[in-house]
Amino acid sequence: MKGIVFNIFERFVQQTWGGEVWEDVLDTTELITKDPFVGPGDYPDADMFALVANICARYELPLPAALRTFGRFAFAELSAATPQFVAGFSHPKPFLLTLGDIVHRDVKKLYPAATPPEIDAIDSGPDRLRLVYASKRGLGELAYGLIEGVSDHFKTPCQISVADRTADDTRWVFDLDFAAPPNSAGVAG
Ligand code: HEM
């Protein structure tokens, strides 16, 4: 997993619980990595899962909720760090249609060691979009939060439903509806 994701997680923890909590999390997590996480570096997925597990245990947070909240936070950071991907769009739908063929493909070009998920975007009708997430990491909850972050970024409410999800979480199908009132997932929290 790229260092940029670790750096965003660090800011998420610092802004939510404070800088000293992050230091304590680092001190109390058994990490494979001994050096500081730097943006362009590549680190074991296990380290990210261990850091998230530490936060969940510390605050008695269910893992799905923690991943989703982190995803929502992360999109604001990712889009600020790479403004070229969101520039020129004023609605989530055309932006999300570029996710697999442009955004994550360019991430892969920039960082050959990165393994972003496969995201297929299917135009399923006016004001609708189907997103199919596939990754052996099984981080569909993170994808869910990132989609909420996209909706925040473009100030466009969106109803998100999970139409399908494999038992091992490696493939999720999201149906987005920009005309329907947002569900509870679209409400800040
Ligand atoms: C400006 C927009 C975005 C950028 C620059 C970006 C970039 C990245 C990068 C650098 C990674 C780490 C890959 C690695 O370390 O191997 C990643 C992972 C990921 N991205 Fe994106 N991303 C963006 C938007 C999104 C959105 C909107 C979604 C929602 C569907 C998404 C879903 C994910 C997920 C779930 C992962 C975790 C890895 C996995 O599940 O295998 N990304 N992205």
C-alpha cells in the first residue's frame, strides 16, 4: 500500500483524536515497517490493517464504520493532493466514470508498485451510476466512504445502495442515484 494512504490515515487520526494519539498508536502497533511512512514508499498492507485495528480496539469502533469514515475523509485529501483528476468536473457522475480508466490507471503509471482496485463504472441511466469494485484487499467499505467523499466534494447528494457483495468482500456492486434523496449513508456522521 502506498505511503500516501498511510499519511492520510495519520492525518485522519490526528484530526479526529489528536497528535498524541497517533504517536501512541504507532508505539503500540506491531509494525513490519520500522522507518517513517513516506508518500511515494510502498509498505505492507498488514501494517495498514494493524494501525486501523489499533484505532478500532482503542475506541470500540466497528471496522466497517471506521473504514467508511476514513474513506470519506480520504477523498478530500486525495483530491486536494491530485487536483488534476477532479478539475473540470462539476458532478460526481462524469468524474466517477474516469476512475478506472484514468485515475487509478494514472496512479499505476506514476507508481508501478501500486495496486489500486479495479473499478468499473457503468452508466446505468440518467442520474444513475453503477460502480463495481474488485480487489483482493476486500476494502469495499473504504470504497463506500470514498464515494461519500466524492458526493461531499461536488456538493451533490447521492443515494448509495450495495446491490451485491461477495462473502469475502473482494467484489462489491454499488448503485448510485443522484436524483433520489440521500440515504443515511449520505448524512454526515
Ligand atoms: C482523486 C481521486 C483518487 C486518487 C488519486 C486515488 C488514488 C489511489 C491510490 C494512490 C491508492 C493506493 C493504491 C496502492 O497503494 O496500491 C488507491 C487505493 C484505493 N482506491 Fe483510489 N483514488 C482516488 C479515488 C477513489 C475513489 C473515488 C474510490 C471509490 C470507489 C477509490 C477506491 C479505492 C480503494 C477502495 C482503494 C484501496 C485499495 C484496494 O481496495 O485494493 N479511489 N487509490
